[in-house]
Amino acid sequence: MLVDREVRIASIGHAVFAAIVLAFGILGVLHADFGPIWEPVANDVPARSALVRVCSFVCVAAGIGLFWRRLAALAARVLLGYLLIWLLAFRARAIVRAPDELGSWDGCAEMAVIVAGAWVLYAWFARGFASGETGVRIARVLYGLALIPFGIAHLVYVDETAALVPDWLPAHVVWAYGTGGAFLVAGAAILVGVFARPAAALSALQIGLFTILVWIPVAVTGTPSAFQWHELGISAALAAGAWVVADSYRVTRATPLR
């Protein structure tokens, strides 16, 4: 049985995802610029300022709506639709323009993880095309595909990845290869459907640990650069999206908040 459509919060992952989306919307309003999940956007994009406001409004409205029982379905539908448009208009187009650049695939994969999280929530709360069990399956496939570029990037840029490993951990290169391989194995497991549930859970844990062990310490110590703040935001969003997908393997019926 899928999630009861009368619930307010389907899972902890749902709550975290909604909070992250809302936070990005608030940041967009305060700084009058795109939040991490929307970047990069060229300065010469037509009506860039208006687009910033639209992105911020969608995030704020969807973030609030996902916490509100009667608006959860609408919020999930709007957020998913907007994210899909963004994925095709900006991320997928980058692959078409530069298919030989790993960064194009990696950027598309980042947005795909967030889309997958939104798609699970849409599948739980909304009715319509590709909702319900079909929507959950689509979200899982999208998530599994997204893990492949992550793994390849870790292996191709092993030195850069190793440099991010906390100093207190030994064998930085081993960790770089290990996390890259883990992404590839998890993506394959989810796509094939063999040990998919633990693969989704462990990959979400791995992404979450990147946020906790790598980017949060960078943000709270020293003077982080704009790039580091951006990476923290992206990492948090990826962790939230991955968490929702992992929840889709165990959530059958949610318990409403009292």
C-alpha cells in the first residue's frame, strides 16, 4: 500500500527534503540569486532576475506545501514539474552541447537525484501520470542512473576527491576509490533490482556523510568560499533527495504528526 494521502509527513526524509527546498527558497529571496540547486545559470540568460524570483517562489511555496497535508499533492506536483523543466532546459542541454565533458553529466546527475526525490513525493501524494507505484519505480531508476556519473567522477578525479577526505582518516586515495566504486555498485544494484533496498540506503548514507564530514566542517571553520557554500548546499540537497528515494523502499503507510 502506498502512503496514505491524508498524512502530513510520510517519512523523515520527506521532512528533510521539504525543509531543504524551503531553505533554498528563502536564501533565493534574501540574496536575490539562484540557490545551489539551480546553478549555474549564465548571466546572459533572458529575464534572469525574473527567473530567480520564480525559482525562489517555487521553492518557498513547495517547501511549505509539502508540510501541509491538504497542499502536499499540489506542492509535489508543481515542484516535480518545475524540476523536470529545469533538468531538460539547463542540465540535459549541457550534455547535448558537451557530451564528452564529465562535468555536464555530473551536473545533470545532481539535478536527477533531486528530481527523483521530488518524484517519490509526487508518487506518494498526487494522482496523475506516472504517480503511485509507477512513479516510485521511475524515481528509483532515475536515482540509480544518477549514481553512475558520481562514481565515475570519483574515479576520474581521484586526486581531487582524495583531497576532500578528512585529515583524520587514513589512506585518502583508498577512500576516493572506495566511494567511487560504491556509487557504481549501488547504481547498478538499484537499476537491476538486486539488493536495491540496501544499495539505496547505503548510497544515501554515503552522500549524507559527505555533507557531515566534508562540507559542514568547511562551512563552520575558516572562511568558506562561494564555491564551498555552493557545494554544501548541493550536498545537502542530494542527501535529502537520496534519503527520500531510500525511504520509498520501506514506507508503506505513514503515521500523521499529532
